[in-house]
Amino acid sequence: MKNIVGVKFKETGRIYYFNPGGLRFKKDDDVILETEQGEEFGKIAIQNREIENEKVLKPLKRVLRVATNKDKKRYEECKKIEKEAFKECQKKIKEHKLNMTLTNVECKFDNSKILFYFTSDERVDFRELVRDLASIYKTRIELRQIGVRDEVRRIGGYGVCGRELCCCSYLNNFEAVSIKMAKEQNMSLNPSKISGNCGRLMCCLKYENDVYEEKLKRLPNVGAIVKTEDGEGEVDNVEILKEILRVKMKKDDGYIYKKYNLNDVQIIKDSTKQDNNEEEIENKEELDKLEKLEEEDEKSIQENKNN
């Protein structure tokens, strides 16, 4: 077991674990922290507690101290610099006629650098912009191009589930998501229902995808002919996670419908899986655009990893 505290760097940000270094903290205490980028200002979100070693993914950085009045004053100075730098950078972007949208500015607590985050649909040559900003603020300047998912992560918010967005609360890396995942999970193929706050496919489509893929290998498709204890029939619906089939069987002048566990039926002849349903056909243009955006995002992620 390890003793930890949970810390937030911004109000809607995710919680990070830190080593309290033998100190005791209360919720909402302002603290100074040791990070890979130097000293940072944060707020205690989870007070001292013991957690399993497996939940700590890497050696924990330390909480250095409770923030002093001097530290708090420096933090307020950083916030002021960020607001001013945001306006100044926007003005310079217009002067240089750059196709980019500034989303956030972060002034490091130890004054080591100022980071400017932006989005753009293309690569941007911002060397002149960096030189201008460096001459104004006399410190190291970094410009970072981020995707729409990263932008929403920084802004924060809540999903349709009513909970804080996964990317803001615990998700470390964005993984590729596809329309195919939504289809296999029998979800609505209406883009507005499977897209997150960022306008991309919801990250949670990935969570259960492996389970669905494994179960679909064993389950028959809708339209398959199966043998049941009540006779032969046609699969009318499939409850994938429960592995339950609804079978339509002819009786007298009509049909009856009955549910069976997968283990209680014998597949006589499977059917070809339907590639398109009415909802998919109706929303095809929007779904194609969404799929293309996902491919572009994945390409950008890979390029950033390689660089």
C-alpha cells in the first residue's frame, strides 16, 4: 500500500496522485508540487489515503509544501500573465495571418516558460510568432498544436452519462475509435448520439469493444436459421452481452417469438451480416465525415509520436 494525496491543477482537470512526503493535508489545501516540468501550484482534491501499489503506475512525485502567501501571490501573477499573453498572442496571429485558433495559455509557476496551445486544420509555421512572443516576455516560449479532443480535455465538461468527461477525469491516451465499433455494439448510428463534446466519436465506444468482438464470433447474425427445443426458426434479434437470441417461428397462420440462450440452440445456417441499416443509410454522409475526421486525428497522433 502507498500513501498518496490527489491533486488538481485546474478546477475541471483530472486528479493526479502525489507522494505527500510524510505531511498531512486537508481537501482544498493549496500546495506546491514537484513535477517533470518543475515546481507547480495545485490544490488537494483527495486528502491522505492508502491505495494499492498496482494503482500507482509510476514513481510518484512529491508535494513539496503547503503554499505560502508568496506562492499564492506568484500564482496570481501567472494567471494575470496568461490573460495578457492570450490577448497579445491573438493580436500577433492576426498580424502574421496564421491559420490557427489559440485555445489556452499556461505560464509555468517557476517562470521557466510560457506555453501557447492552439488548434489548426493544417501545419503552421509559427517561428516568427515565437520570436515576437519571446521578445515580449523574455522567457522560453512553446507553441503546441492540439486536437479537438485535447481542447475539450483542457476545457472540461460532462458527458451525456451525467459524469465528468473521461478525458478530464482519468483517460491518459486517446485510442482510435470507429463507426464499426458502434455498429457491433448495436448503438444508434445517428452521429449526434455517438459523438462526444469534441464532435468526435465517444471514447467509451472503445471500452467494451474487445468483449463485443469476442462474443460476436460465437453469435449468429440476424436472419440465421437455428434449431431450438420448440423447433426451427429464424433469429430476429440478438442481445450480444447476454448471448440471448430472439427467434421467430412459424405457427399456424402467424409467427411466435421466443428468447433462447445461445447454448440452448443449434445454428443450422448462418446469414450474411447486414452491412447497412436504415439509420446508417440515412446518416451516411455525416457518418463518412465523422469517420474521415477520426482517420485524420489518428494520423496526427501517430505523427506526433514519431516526432
